[in-house]
Amino acid sequence: MRTVLLLFCSNIFMTIAWYGHLKFVQVALWKVVLISWGIALLEYCFQVPANRIGFMEGFNGFQLKMIQEGITLTVFAVFAVLYLKEQIRWNYLASFACIMGSVYFMFFFRN
């Protein structure tokens, strides 16, 4: 559970670093790159411990990546709707369902 919570925090910072600047196109690119790097540093402060703790608690690398991808899409969908004011379309939901399905298969069909 700690791993998942840390990954949620990490992905919030990652999403802000990668996409938050899209509303500030009037700001020079070099400035948003520097600001994004600063925000990404915070993301790494959550991401690295999340992966370390998760690995030590028994997740393997593939599982950690799949958890992260599911969380990334969840965080981004909320961000895109609330901050970027974008609409969710049926094909986005279908794509999201496919990726969440892969997370399901990763954990419930083990050898």
C-alpha cells in the first residue's frame, strides 16, 4: 500500500511537470524546462522510494511498471479534465480500459 500511495504522489508531480506548462505558452521554453525539472525532482523523491519499497515488499520490476502505468493514466485523466479542460472521449476510455486490463492480467494470472 505504501508503494501505491508513493506512486500516486510521484505521478501527481510528474503530470504537473510534464503537462502543467501547457497553459503557459507565453512563458519562454527554457523557463518552463527549468521549472519542470524542479517539479520532476519532487517526483523522483517519491518514485525512487516507491520502487525500492515495492521491490523489497515482493513486487518485481514488471509489476511495479504496470502499477505505475495504471496510476499515471488515472492521475492524467483527472488532470486533463480538471486542469486542461479536455473532454474524455469513448476511445480514451477504451484505451484506458485496455491498459487497466493489462494490470489485471499482470496480477491475477501468475505462473
